Amino acid sequence: MGLVLLVFLGGALTIVSPCILPVLPFVFARGGRSFATSTLPLLIGMALTFAAVATLTAVAGSWAVNLNSWGRWVALVVMALFGLALISRKLADWVSRPLVAFGNRIVESGEREGRSSVVQSLLLGVAVGFLWSPCAGPILGGLILTGAAINGPNAHTSLLLLTFGLGAAASLAIVMLAGGKVVRALKGSLGAGEWVRRGLGVLVLAAAVAIGMGWDTGVLTQLSLNGTNSIEQALMAKLHPSNATPAQQAGGGMMMSAHNQGSAPGGGMMMSAQGAGAAGGAMMAMAPKGAGASLPAEGQMPPLAGAVAWLNSPPLTAEALRGKVVLIDFWTYSCINCLRELPFVKAWAAKYGPAGLVIIGVHTPEFAFEKIVGNVQKAIKDLGVTYPVAVDSDYKIWGAFNNQYWPALYFIDANGTIRHHHFGEGEYDESERIIKQLLHEAGAKDVGMGLAEVSAQGVQAPASNLYQISPETYVGYARAEHFASPQPVAKDASAQYTVPTGLTADQWALGGSWKVTSEGALLQQPGGKIVYRFNGRDLHLVLGPMKDGHAVHFRVRLDGKDPADSKGADIAADGSGVVTEQRLYQLIRLTQPGAEHTVEIDFQDAGVEAFAFTFG
């Protein structure tokens, strides 16, 4: 509510900007007529048109950020023309000339007929809105349109834009009472306002150039509302410690990370996040209940409000789900543990959906690229996820559940009560028996005998049972450990790194020119490499191109040789592979695990970003 009020006041303050000058003649032309049938419809038409035009601008900005094809360049041309119109008064006048003429014709028509109908005034307001939007839009752009272009336009953005327009309309209604004095005061500010207008135009052009060059992926993502930047993390962790993201919790060193346990925590306060359940009793999760045992009430299901989008389903609410058994699965698509759990969740959805089970995947991101709805949409399509998915990019549902783990399952009965939870991989048979028990309690008759049959291949195959396994390792400086290059990390700056000889277990190093950020490392020149000395059967690396549509070729060596039969799902036997999208890549699956190995990833092209190693 506070933001809506601020946006309304921002719209009202446009009365002191030169953007309002072209509008005033049309507003004052209504001055001697009925406010209800003349002035009010004009102001409403102007506000509605501004909201519509500004929303389309947000859509164009979103296209420019996210599209890979020709639509991206169309959007960029629109943005560039928009910036040029701000810089050049002549171009702006040329663009607005038909609108001014249209408005004058409406005014003259009403005068000839001696009347001022509501429809005429509304049409005039529409024309005035088109005239006003190109100037007023950029003034608001820093607050609303930039966020909409990065996060994607939505109903909330359109509401804020309409509120801004209504604020301007309200101030214009007040101005009519003051008359000419206000107009003279506004003209006095025209000179300074023109320079502000041109400066905004330069910024719009610069943004178009940045997006066209592909800098938006590496820069805008870090600076935008999508970026998991250090300021956002610090504020969330300090203001709402229980709602902090797992990345923030891990940074504090006090909480258990969420998604990858392979061995016991060894007495420390923080547990590695790799392979929960793979190590059997090593996982730190609630002790499972026996089949048919009493399941205690753990509280009511929190609201499902706050998702930025719903996929495969309209938005669902806790109230609407009463009478259904619900399984909430917190996951993110680059998490290896979530991927290994996914075949079981999909099997449960298929087997028990007809009996009344509703599975909701709550996709809560770990990395900035996982906040982009289009990326999540592609991932669930590739993974064959057909049940509802809430895109929880702002951690609203995560916070409502006070969750701290990937993956995390919450079992909710038909009365909306949480009856059980499970953190990490594993205990799938027990989880399925709990689903059956809750369905029986709800009166389901056709639950079926036995357990679901699951066959998982590739990345989704179950983890190994190796006791010694390398920990999840982040490449970004915010959470990096065991970094062995002799050069100190140059935070957020390009630097040359070398790989030392004789890495020890779990050490890793960079070679070549890299820019290390809080979240990952960006390769600046071709020929860079990452080397890791690891334990485990599988080695995965979360990678992505810095520019959408850009392909980065790489070659993997295992102990200095081609991986051959030990190749992962994303490389060939000779170690060759290509990075085309932001996701987890399986590079190694050893045929004979159990000993330390050194993997070397050489990138033939620049423009790749590395985020985190995980093992299995």
C-alpha cells in the first residue's frame, strides 16, 4: 500500500515537470464546462492511456532483455526510437503531431456542435495520454519500468502505472482551479526540464546498446531486481533472518545449507548440501515415521501468496486446496539433489493424482538466472514436469514456510494441516507411504497397492553410496572455499589466474582471464580453464553463457586424458561439450569410482559463467 501511495504522489509531482506543458491547453479547454461530463472523462482517458502505453513499453523492455530471436531487435529499435524522441524535440514533435491534430479535431468538433459529450472528452483524454506518455514514462522508468523490463511485466506493474497516471490526473484537476499562474510557473522550469528529458533519452539509448551487446546478462542481472546482490542478501538476512535465502544462511555460517549432503557434518554447525539421503543416516532431517504411525500436527499450511508466476496451473490457494492431500516440494532446477528427487515426485503425481493428491513444486531460486520465469518455464518443459509450479523468485512462499532447504517436502492433509516434512534426498519409500496414509485419512478409495515404479537415468539417476565425496563448491567469492590459485581473488574485476601443480583433495583453481563476482566467475578471454581435484562418482558444474544464444565450447580432461566411458551426460567420450543455456551440466560419471581424480575443463570460447560444482 505504501508503494502505491508513493507512486500516486510521484504522478502528482509531474505537474512541476515540462512534460505537462503539451497537455495543459487541452485540459484548460474543458475549464468552462461540466467537470463530471467534460474534464473528468478527459483525465480518466489520459490516465488509462498512459498506463496502457507504459505497460507496452515494459513489455518491449522485457522482450529486449529475454528474447533471443528477431523480436529482441524489434524491441531494441523501439527503445532506441523512444530515447531519440526524448533527446530531439523535433523528432518528438514529429511523432506527436498526428496526436495533437487528432486532439484539436475533437475539440473543434465539440465546439461546432455546441456540446461536450462524455465520449468526446474520453477520446480527447486518450489522445492527450498518447501525447503525454513518451515524456512522463521515462520519469517513472527508474522506479517501475526498469523493474518490469527485467522481471517481466505483470498486473502489479500495470496497477502502479495506472496509479501514477491517476496521480497526474488528480494534480491537473487541482491546477484548473489555479489557472494561469501555475502555467507561467511551469514555463519557467522548461529550460532545466529539457536537459532532464535529454539526459533520460541518453540513458534509454545506453540501455538499448547494453542489451544489444549482450551486457545485460552479466551486468543488468547483477544490478537489477533479479540480481542476488550482496545488499539484498544482507538486508534480507538482517531484517528477516528466518526468511533469508539458503545462500544468505550459508554465508552466515550458522545454518545448514539445503541441498546436497553426502557425509556426516563432522561436528560442524553447517552441513554440506550435497546428496541428502545418499549417505543414509547422515542426513539431518526429521526422523521418519513408520507406515501407519500417528503423524503429529506441525501447524497449518501457510498461504501460497507471493509467487511471481504460476506454471501448469492458475494460482492456487491454501483455502481452495482444502479437501485435498497436498505435497509441497521446494526445489530449483540447477540443484542436483532436486533433480535426483524429481523422478519420484513425478511418479507420485501420476499415481496418486487421481486419488486426490495435489503436488505443487515451489521453485525458489539459488542463482539470479533461476529467477527468470522463461528459464523456469523451459526447464520444467525439458524435465517433463506437468504438475503446478509456483515461481517463488521473491522467496515469499519459502519465507511463509520458514523453509531452509533444497529439496524440501511438506506433507499436508485434507484439513490443511502439515503432518510431516522431509529435507534432502532419500527416504522415498517412507515419503510415499505417508502420502498413502494421508489419502486414506481423507477417504480416498483407489490408492492402489505397492509403491510407484521409478527409473531414472543420466543426471537424475540416484546418487552413489560413497562415503567420501567432495562438498558442494561455489565459484563466486561470496561462498567460495578451497580455492587454490596463487593469485588472490580480484572481486568484481578481471584478473589473470594460474593453476598450481599438485592440487590436494577438494581444491580447485582458475586459469586464464576471469572476472569473479559474488555469484560466479565470468571468462573474459578464450582459453580459460577450471581444474578440480575431487572425490565421488559424478561431477557436475552449473554453467551458463553470459549472452543469450551464445554457444561456448569446452573440453574436459580426466586425469589428463579423454574421459571415454567415464563421460557425463553432457559431454562426448572425447570430453567435448558446449554450453548453450544456464543450467547444471554433468561432466563426469566414473565407471570405477572410489579414488581421487583431477578434472580439467578448458573453454575454447569466452563468455561463459561458472557457478557451482556438485558431486554424487
